[in-house]
Amino acid sequence: MDAALIRISKFLSLVLRHNPGKIGLSLDPNGWADVDELIQKANRFGVHFDRLMLEKVVAENDKKRYAFSLDRSKIRASQGHSLNIDLGLEPVYPPEILYHGTAQQYRVSILEKGLLPRSRQHVHLSKDMETALNVGSRHGKPVVFLVKARQMEQDGLKFYLSANGVWLATHVPAKYLDLIHG
């Protein structure tokens, strides 16, 4: 993705996941924004794009962070909201293990308190070690935790799978974690 599309993608992350009010945008309870309203308000705010560019950002985003409604009149972030959004996800049966990558500086806190969503609605989990390492590398020296997902589910904790394949949980208690890298 070229620099202009990356800039638009980062802007979409801000307004569709965290702060739609920054440009006066409204999201419905499920996180959907009207595409025409988004384009109009983004352009007025100084982030210039049209529907074609928006479609290109959605299609080319390697993490598939955004999705259009079936009629393509609305757009939303697939996960990662700090806003109270109901993505309409149903609990799903997880794989035996999942992974969570983060920065070294959070290791001790996670071993004590488990994984907490902090400012987001959910803890994000990966299905493979490579993805977890990449996520952890974004903020410094990575650490990776193995999450005993099936055991958690058997103990009554729920898992969700976002539209872009990110596993979500409301929290992961420390007893279900093993530090496996870092």
C-alpha cells in the first residue's frame, strides 16, 4: 500500500475505532458509519479521498481492518475499538491454543494480572506465533504468551472471531498463560 493509502488507513483507524467525533462523524451502535458522510467529513477535515480510494484502502489493508456493509453504503472497523461497539459477534469454539504478542515492558504485569483489554473492548489473540511476534515487535522487544484457549472455554470464558480473523476475549486470566518467547 502506498504512503497516501497508509495515511488514509491510519485516519480510518482513528475515526472508526476510537474517535469519530474528531470529524463530527456518527457511528451506529454496531460501529457502522455512512460512507458518504465519512468521505465528506474527512475531506472537510483535510484528509482527502473519494469512494474509489476508500475501496482500495479496504481491499489492500493487509490486516483487513475495515469492512463494508453488503450494499457498500456503510463501513466499520472489524475490531480494535476503544468505543463501546456491538460487533454482533457470537461466541465461537476456539482452537486448543492461541497466542498474544506484546512488548517486553508488559511481561511482568501480564504474568501477575493476565491479559486485560485496557482501553479496548477485547484482548486480541493470534492463531499463530509469527503473527504474535509481529504484533509484539511494534513496540520494542517482543514477548509472546501461549493462551490455553480451549481450557479457558471449558471453564466458561468466551471467545469471538472478528471478521478479519482476529481472536477476541474480554480478558485472559494469568493462569491460562505461558510465556514462550522473551
